[in-house]
Amino acid sequence: MIDVSKLSEHYAVRPLGNSDVNEILGLCRENTQFYRYSETEPTREQIVSDMRVTPPGVDASRKYYVGFYQNAELIAVMDLIDGYPAPETAYIGFFMMRLRLQGQQIGSAIIGEVKDYLKAVGKKAVRLAINKGNPQATHFWQKNGFAVIREVDRNGWPLLEAECAFQ
């Protein structure tokens, strides 16, 4: 079980719920580049669905949809699955930073802290999928220690599955 409050030493982290949807939607709407590559737009319904959806065979108790806060402002959102696709692995299903804070190494710092915590609780790796057509996202994740392990097609979308293995 993941203690979300320990995902960061620098930011307050807490689970997000229905009462946070408008705040999440505002953060997501700032990030037009992400949605341009995914050819979608953020909606309340999509966010509510994302808060609950899990990979096949994964119990909802292993899903953590969390917000990172700085001075009571939501600065990042993360969807984290414990023990997927294997018990010793965690999976980041979604990570998005507030647009005005991008390019300041805050996202990298958050990812670094999350990786440190996951390693400390015994995880051997963390995985995620990157939209193949989004070079900025690919650069961000590779800069943060993730290596592409394979290309997958998910419902017609070419994705790069990437992993950061802990030593």
C-alpha cells in the first residue's frame, strides 16, 4: 500500500476526488499541447472516469489519483497504480504539471521524489506509456530516467511503453 503523503517531501500530496474535478479540469485545460497530441479535450466526465478506471485485473484499492500542492495550489496531478503490471512495479497512468510551472524542473523534482519513495517501499521499477507523437513528453520522461522498452498500439494509438528500473 502506498502512503501518498510520502510521495513528496517538498509538496503536500493528497488523494483527489469529485470535489476537486473543477480544479483538475483547470490545470488540464492549460495543457493544450498534451491534448493536441492525444486529439482529445479535457472534460469533467473524462476526469471522473480517469479517477476510477484501472487496468484489467487491478483492484481499485491499488489506484492513487493524487494532487501535488504548493501553498494550497494544485500544481500537478498523478495517476499511480501500485503493483502493475507486476507486484514489484508501479505504473504512472497520468502526470500533468501546471503550465506556468513547466520548464522549471519542478516536474522532474516531483518524479524524482516519487521514484525515491517507490524504491524505498520495495518497488523495483516504475512504468508508463508516452504518446509516440509527443516529442516533448518523450524528452521529459527520458530525461527523468525512463527508457523506452517497446512500442504498443492501444486502440489505434501508438504508445511508447517506458520504464525506469531501480538499482
